[in-house]
Amino acid sequence: MTTEAMIEDLRKLVEIESPSGDIEALTASAEAVAGLIEGRLGGQATLVDSAVGTHVRWSGGGDPRVLVLGHHDTVFPIGTLERRPFAVVDGRVTGPGVFDMLGGLVQAIHGLAALDDLSGVEILVTADEETGSHGSRDLIEERARACGAVLVFEGAADGGGLKTGRKGCGSFQVSVKGRASHAGLEPEAGVNALIEAAHQVLAIAALGDPAAGTTVTPTVASAGTASNVVPAAATVVVDVRVESAAEKARVEAGFAALAPRLDGAEITVRGEVRRPPMPESASATLFAVAERLLPGVPGVAVGGGSDGNFTAAIGVPTLDGLGAVGGGAHADHEYLLVESMAERANLVTGLVTAIRSFRDPDAGRNQRTI
């Protein structure tokens, strides 16, 4: 395993753009991911077609014991590569998706390639993580239960930290129906959806509870059609992050209880906290192993969600943030640090070895255990 080889493999993946929802692009990307897995690990990868894009599955054979989980879709539209091509300059790799999360996939594959025996290892690389994993969640949970331990290769936290906890996250849309009228001649004949939406924004924001780690943030709003018309419709989109199942239930109940303030106004609420919280308890055992393998590596609870939220919520030990060390996810300055690539690949090798030893009923007494 060499860093140069990892960089070249990463270049191949990045130069096949893979925006979420673009089925043709995601198919090409999945084929490239499958080819990389087969070329480095042997065996045959399976392309799983779905309405949201093509997922990639691979197994090293034997009883499943550890799931290597990632995604190959990115947030960047076709054409981003032309404006921001793959490059390696001053120890940094840049280009769309290098940090989130193509770099992590490459490191995981190279780390597995260092193992003499790949039995018990499964890889699942999905095509819709960036849009909420609506089409892959069932498959993710099925394979997590079957394997019993999950390693997630999202980008590392700041400073290279592993992600030991994540907030649950979701999105809500509040739609307001009012009644249009002429804003100058008879404003009283209308029902102003924008004023109703303003009342709702204040009620929604009040659902937040910083002391409990809960953020409820109105992020997008729209209303009206012309400057001289009382608006008949408005919408408000809200981002929600919670640290506990109790807060998830409280916030969802709060949205369900929203009621119109203006006579004649109607509101409709859609949404949920789709990704449940990933408690730090879910990662404790695996993080202890990582600390032994990479002394001093920090563990960090973060606000963003990943597919690790799903696997942790069903009770499967899950460790996240094992991917690239860098930053700028979803931004033009996204980057990966070259100096960390080999170290993180070696961490994969050690984690998988330890997990399999721990979960092997025939393991000898002198084998490393979790």
C-alpha cells in the first residue's frame, strides 16, 4: 500500500462526477467503485440497482462480522470538476468529493487490502446518503444487523477526530394557505399568508432548546406573488438537530401541534427527524479499540448526520468519521490531507483485525479482544 496508489485511485473516483439523483452519473460512479474494490480486494462486487441510484455491495466471504459503510454520491452538480479539477498541491488533495467521502472509501479499500484474510468483511457503498438515504436505509440496517459492527468512512472531525456521537437530524416544511386580495383596495378581504408564516416562524424557533442540544432553525422561506397582492401562500423550511430520542419526540410533537393564528388561515406540516440520534454509547467499544491502535486520536460528538445514525439506533456498535482527514465538506475549498492517508488506512486494518478476533467464537485466548 502506497500513498501514491491511493491518490491515483482517488483521482479515478473524483473524475467521475456523481451528484445525488443523477442516475446515469451514479451508475458510472458505482461501476468505478466496484472496479476499484475488485481490483484491490479480488472477488466480485454486486451492483444493486435502485430508484435513487446504484449501490455497491462486496463480501469477503464467511460469516459477516464487520460492515464497512460509505457512499459514493456527492453534493456537487455535473460541471463542478471542470471548474475545480482534481489536484494535489502542497500536501493537499482538492476536487469535488475528496473529503466527503471518496477519500474515505479509497483509504478503507487500501486498509482492507493489507489483510491476508478478508473473510467476515462486507462493504456497502450507497448512492443516496447526501439526500437522506431514503432508498438505502432498509439495506443499510439489514446488513448492519447481519454483521454486528459498523465502520463508517465519512470524513474525520476537525483535527482528525473520530465521530463518536451524532445528533439526530431532520427537515420540516410548514405550508401556509391564506387568501389573496388587492393590497391597496381591500387588504382586509385577504388572509395574509406571510403574516401567518411569521407567527409560525416564531413558534417554531421556540421549540429549540440549547441546553438539551436541540436546534430548530428556520432556513428557507417564500411567500407572495406581487408587491400589490396580499399573499395567499407561504412556506417555511426548518432544519432540526437533536441529541436524544426524547427530544426527537418532543420536537415532532411540537410541529404537530402548530395551529393557525389568523382567522381563515390553514397550515400543513410535513417532515420528521428522519435520522435518529447516534448516542456516544454506540461507539464506546469500537472507539476504545481505535484509541489503542492510534493513541491520542480524539473522539468527538458532532451535529451532522450520517448513515451511522441508522445503524447505531438499531443497537449495532458503530464508529464514524474514519475517513479522510481534511475539511470543507460541501464547499469549494474541500480538501484532504495527504500525510494522513496511510495512517487512516492502517487504522482500518487494525480495527477489522480486532473486531474479527473479538467476534470469532473459535478465537484463541491470546488473540486481541475488543
